[in-house]
Amino acid sequence: MTVRKIASICTMGANASALEKEIGPEQFPVNEHYFGLVNALYFCRPFREKVLAYKVQPRRKESLLTCLADLFNSIATQKKKVGVIPPKKFISRLRKENELFDNYMQQDAHEFLNYLLNTIADLLQEEKSQERQQNGKLVQNGGGGGKGEGGKETQQTWVHEIFQGTLTNETRCLNCEAVSSKDEDFLDLSVDVEQNTSITHCLRGFSNTETLCSEYKYYCEQCRSKQEAQKRMRVKKLPMILALHLKRFKYMDQLHRYTKLSYRVVFPLELRLFNTSGDATNPDRMYDLVAVVVHCGSGPNRGHYITIVKSHGFWLLFDDDIVEKIDAQAIEEFYGLTSDISKNSESGYILFYQSRD
């Protein structure tokens, strides 16, 4: 997603009526709107519902979340079924809050996703903390003697409920076989890519066992000394929506710059994670692909992004003011290239998979 791209005012031509004709008035989903805004998150239904619910809560001071809620609400309440809305207010707020986005240069969609989700989560946590403090004061004033909770405690928000999973970093000492594990939370997973491979293969590489030896030996608490060990990363808690970031931009020493890896990486419409830990809840959870952010271009500083989303059983492609219905098979065109990594390509960059349960 680029600031220039989503901030530009687009006009809608014959495309709107063409899409409505293609879908047909009888098949067009009730209360759904397809507007020329490149935003995979709008079509992640759990996220959209929470943002729209936030809109109707008591009015708060302007923030990135209130601006996003206004934008989502503007789309959801349009009389037209298809069209374009320029997200001026949202972009203005984004530029004000983060200088990284305060320009007309190409911006990284993964950086934007991370910033947006973390900012919203921080805002929600801050509001919860303020509510607790307010409630604590009320109890004290009422003579109950209650005390508010510590503000440093991390509160779970609906952002975490939707996107957060947990990884467990397992290390096994090869001398005494003792296993230690450390958990870390994630809102998205970044995976390395290789030529002519698949998301399943990429995830397998993510969880490959690594041997710690020589100067990288592991200090074992049981042995009380450094020992050779095996280390691996596995998924302990699976999120409701799994956001997978394909690491397509790699720094090349000989070129002294980042270049795009346009490798062909197959991403299926259905996905089951196999690299889960032994104590994972519901390890057989099945995921369905619901959105793909596609990078178009040959490098990180050129090109633009388009989005493919699944809505009510059919697939749509969003590209600026153009909204088109496409066949599921057409998604294969966005896997990437089988040859030269430096060629211009349209390749999947961020994948959103939603849990069936």
C-alpha cells in the first residue's frame, strides 16, 4: 500500500455498473459494498465488525482508529454498491502520527500492517487502562477501598483476539535431553521464500531444527555448562486470522540495495498448519484464504500494491478505482515467476487466512 496510492482521489467510470452486471442483482450480497480502496483488512470480517462496533461507542478524541472506523463506516453505509472513497482523513492522521508515511514515496505494506495493528492495540489498551483507573477512583470514593490494577500489565484487546498467535521456542540439550521452552506472541508471521516452492514448504523451513554447536553452544541449566543443543520454533497458539508475510525483499551485498525475490510461491485456498507444538490447542485447525496483498513491480521502491479478496463465495480484485470479479484459478497468476528474480512481477506479498472455527 502506498500513501500516494490510497490518498489519491479516484473517479469511478463504467467499472461500477460493469461489476454489478457481472455479479447480477440477485447474487449481489445484501449490505455489502465494493469500493475502490485497497484494503484487505476491510474484508477480514472479524476485524471489520470490531472496527464498526468501535464507531458506535461514545465519541473519543481523534486517533488512527477513529479515522479508520469513520472510513469503514463510510463504506458500509454507502447507498451505492460499488464505487470509490478517497481516505483523506485516515491518510492525514497516518502522516501526522508517523513520519515514515509522511511522504509520497513507495511504502511497505507489511510495515503499514504492523504499524496499524500495533497502534490500534496500544490505543485500546490505553483506553482500558484509563477505564480501570476511573473505576478504581469511583470505588475509592464510594468507600469500598478497592484499587485499580497496575497499568503496566498487558491487556488483551480484540486485535489480539483476532490476529495474535503464540510461538514456542524449544531448545533440547543433546547431553541431558532436557527441553526448555520460551513463548513469544505474534500478530503476523514472516517467512523466507525460495524458488518454485509453496507456503507449506516455507512454513516447514520456518520450523526447521537448528543445531547449536561450536561457539554457539547452549547453556544448559541442568548440566550447568554449555552444551550442544537443538533448537526449533513451533506454533503453540493458532490465531483466528493468520497473516503470513512473504519476505520478498532481500538486501544484495553486491548491488548495495534491496531487490525483489519474485520467486513462484504457491499459496493454497485451504491451509492446515502442521508445525504446531505438542500442547497446542486445536492443532488441526483448517484455514481458508480470504485476502492477498499483491506487490506489483521489480523492487521495494517502485511499483504498487493491489488486493485480492474473497467475499461471499467469490473473488474480487481491487486495483485503485478498478474492482473486478475474478475466477479462483486467476489467483495462480499471483504466485510469482519461475525464472529471473529481477523481472517485474505481480506476486503475493501478504496472505490472510481465516480459521474455519
